[in-house]
Amino acid sequence: MLIEGLARAGWKVEPPRGTMFVWAPLPERYREMGSLEFSKLLLEKALVAVSPGVGFGPMGEGYVRFALVENEHRTRQATRTIKQFLGRSS
């Protein structure tokens, strides 16, 4: 559901192969800001908390990590607000 919702928002992400996390590459227009600043922006503008990839070491930079711990309603709500945020910042 998260992967499909992000795709509807224009954010293409590979589905995980058996983990409770989704590693999403930063959308192209946000790559220069880095994962920490993008994570802060996503929290401020879309009210969605993700972990910045840089917190997991240098190979994590350029990604954010979603934890698959919320119920369907909250996940749908998150993808809707992400879609609104990404649409506004085009």
C-alpha cells in the first residue's frame, strides 16, 4: 500500500523483499539537499516522519527509510499528504 501510494504521488520506490522497512531514494528535485534536510522538510510539510538514510552511514545518504508499522488508514493518510507536498513543490 505504501509503495502504491508513493507511486501515485510520483515517487517511484522499489518494494522491499522481506523487511519491515522501505528504503526510498530521494525524489530527484530534493537530492542536493540530502536525506536529513529532506526528512525535516517531509515532517514539516507533509507531517510524515521518516529516518534520514545518512543516519545509517554514508551509503544511506540519498535515501529515507519508512518503517512499515502503521495501520492502513494512517499509511493512506501519509501517502495523501506526501502527494500534496510533492505536488505543491513541483
